[in-house]
Amino acid sequence: QLLPTLKQHQALVIKSVFSHLVASEDASLDHFTNQQAKDFENACLKIQQFVGYSFIKHLSNSAAIFRHPDLQNDMVRLGIGLYGVAAQDNDLDLQTVATLRTTIAQIRLVKAGESIGYNRKGILSEDSLIATVRIGYADGYSRKFSNGVGKMFINGSLAPVVGNVCMDMTMLNITHIQNVHEGNEVEVFGANLPVEKIAKWADTIPYEILTGISQRIKRVYYEE
């Protein structure tokens, strides 16, 4: 369908042809990836033979760059790797680019048997120090992290979420973490708590975590 159109409109000059791999990070689907690559190569060959000149070809996304080096063609497209996030475990020396931080709004001692959060989902088995931090599902911190699924990094330790994540706030159990005070900084994800890890906790992918951070979260950009 494409070639007759190119013949009809000869002023149209092809600069690049590309496609996108759907499963380059999944070893169990390498046969499908290889077939995609063959289909792409065949299509490019037909186009090139028809127009009589070469053009830039690119196919590889972040995972394919290191898993399928034979598919690099003329260019590669480093996507989520630009954020220091690997599509899966690999030997690439990626550095963390994006960090999400918040602060502790309140710390309270709550007795054993008392409940934390909506629907009383967090019932305490012992007297506990509970920190309320300034982030919730309206900010992009999913309710999937409720009831111990999610954790945040405070003073060198991970503090589990207690009860349901609220719209604007989340409660953490800091009972066994020393020297925590109201106003202290909390890392939601970053160098100490990789976004890949919290994505696994929520049974999703890092892209969903990163793109889900709402616009009401203040952005601070650094340039070297």
C-alpha cells in the first residue's frame, strides 16, 4: 500500500523508517522479537529497492540495546533508560535521575489494637510510632501500596505503609527506626529505593510509576 503512494508523490523523500519491539525485555518471547526484526528488515529492503536510495533505520528500545545488540541498525532509542531505569536486571551502569521525596507531617504514638486509615485496614499488633507523610493517591502514590505492600526510605531504613493510602496522606510505621522527627525528609523512590523495586511491589512497571506522578507534585530540575 505504501509503495504506490511513494511512486505517486516523488517529492516525498524518506529520511527514516522505524518500528517498535513489543517484548524485547522478555527472554521467553525472543522468537517473537526475532520475527519482528525479520519483518522489519524485509519491509525496509523492499522500500529501499523501490525508491533507489538508503535511509536511516531504527528498531531497538532500551531493553533491546543490551539484550539484542544485533538489532541496533543505524540508531537506537534509549527511552526509560534516560531516567536511569533498566527494563530488567542488566549490567548497564545507569544512574538514578528521578527522585520523589516528601516530608513527615506528624508523628503519633498509637496503642496496640487501634486502627490506622480508612476502613480500619491497619490494625496495630503493638504500640507503634506512626508517621503521617505528605503524599497520597492524588499525587500518584497508588492505593496498591496500602497495608504493608509499599515502603518508604527514612533514616537509612524502610518504613512500611500502614492502612490504606489516603488521597493526600500516607501513614508509615516508624516504630523501629531511630531519630525520626516531624519535618524529616522521606524518599518515596530514588537512589536508596529504586523505582523498579516499588513497581514490583505494585505489580506494575516503572513507566507507570513515573508517569503517574501528578502535576500537583513540585518538580525541581538540576543541570550540571
